[in-house]
Amino acid sequence: MTAPFAPPPSRAFVLVTFGLAAVAIAMPFVRRNDWIGWIAFLTFVVVAIGLWMILIWGFARAAIEWWRNRSESD
């Protein structure tokens, strides 16, 4: 049985899940040379940008947190 008051998943998890599902659906259409192929290609581009933004945002937050909480001996 699951907890009835469990917290919702993070936004990053939802973006990755839906992004990878969209890429999996769009993958067979990428090599087409019409508007469906362009939409599939743009889906890949948007998901890739979103994933890189999550990675960069996490790195920036970790670096800022480290900078704020460093001790004098560091």
C-alpha cells in the first residue's frame, strides 16, 4: 500500500519522464523530410535543451551552496 500523503514527484523528474517518452514516440519520424520530421527533430532539440538546463542548474546550485558554506580553512 502506498502512502496517501506522499509528496508529488519533482519537476525535474516529470520533465525527464515526459521528455524521454516524447523522444521515444518521435524517434521513428525524425528521418522524414516533411513537417512531421521537423516536429520530431524539434522535439529532440527541446528535450535536449531541457535536460542540459537541469544539469547546469543543479551544478550552479551546488557551486553556490558550496561557496556560501565554505569554511575559512578551505
